[in-house]
Amino acid sequence: MIQIENLQFTWPGSLRPTLEILEFKLAKAERLFLHGPSGSGKSTLLSLLTGIHLPQSGKINILGQDLAQLSGPRRDRFRADHLGYVFQQFNLLPYLSVLDNVLLPCQFSKLRQQRSGGAKAQALHLLKRLDLHTHLHQAVSALSVGQQQRVALARALIGAPEILIADEPTSALDAERRGAFIELLFECAQEHQTAILLVSHDPQLAVHFDRSLSLPTINTVETSNV
């Protein structure tokens, strides 16, 4: 799903690389936990994996595609077609209903619309599984934090993206709700064998994942099994 080789990225004005990664891989349907302290480069890595930024050296291949070989608009389309994303602050559109927020990826990606087998039907299915079927036409701004989080998860999963990236998605939740969210994430992703890369500063979440990866500050990535 993802393969990185000899990557180096340095922000303008920085004297040392923010990231130096010799090798990184994510397999199909794998559940990978990425953790590290603030400033270790987690957000930078996600911006590289989604094609928002490109490395100064090395390769990032997503589903066999070298992102550096794509133009900016083509990277945007590739991201829309193949990556689901759960943002830390959810990034829902407050003036849209729950259902319309979930349907957004299918408006930007014909491929995800086709794979959904009927975007509205799949959205309703996901929202029912996430216990949100009674809030379909409610504005997301009226929902609780936990409910908004589940809307964000449904939006990321619609259209069966091959890879789902979640950036600190449980930071606003207590321990019980964190566990429930991770369980729902895995259940929904399993239906389509979606690979999961979850980023968090909370190492206690690692026990739920197939593999854990530590991202030290300005250092080569090292992996460890959980």
C-alpha cells in the first residue's frame, strides 16, 4: 500500500532534516500505529504521504505510484480517489447535514462514487453502523464531539479507499470512548480490507494495532512489533 525509500525532508530555514526515513512499508489491510513526541515529524510525514508536500530526496510510492511523478492537481485527485482521512479537528462542514458531510468524498472522486455501489446507500449503511442514522439531516454543528468524530470516520470510509489515515482522532475523548472509537474504526475498515495508519502521541493505543512504529525527533524511523 505504502512504500518509502531513503526519504529526506527539510523545512525551509531548518538546519537539519525534519525526517530521515530509510525504509517504511504499510501492507494491505494492516493496522499500523505511529507515535512520537511533539515535533518528531508526525504531521510532516502525513503531509508527505498525502502528497501535499514532496521530499527533497527519496521515494514515496502509494499503491505503486511515485507521488513525485504526479503534478499537483493529479496528486489531489489521487488522494481523493485512494485515501480516507480522519482529521484531528474532524474538518466537517458545519453548514451541511450529517449525510451531506459523509457524501462529500464521492463528489470529489468518481472512483469512490463508483466503488460505493451507490453513495447514498453506503453512507446510510455506515451511519447506521455508527449509530448516527437518527441524525441524518441534522447539522453537524449540533452534534456532540463523539458524534462528530463518527461522522468524520464515515466520511473517510465511504467509497472504500485503500488506505485510511487518522491524525490524533482520539485526542478529545476519554479512555472508554477512545477504545470504542478504535473498535468501530477496525470493524468498518475490515469490510473493504482498508489499511489503517493512525497517528497519536498516546502509546497506550498501540496494543490495538498489528504493528507499532516510533518516530523519534530528527532520526531514522525504527519499527517494532506490538
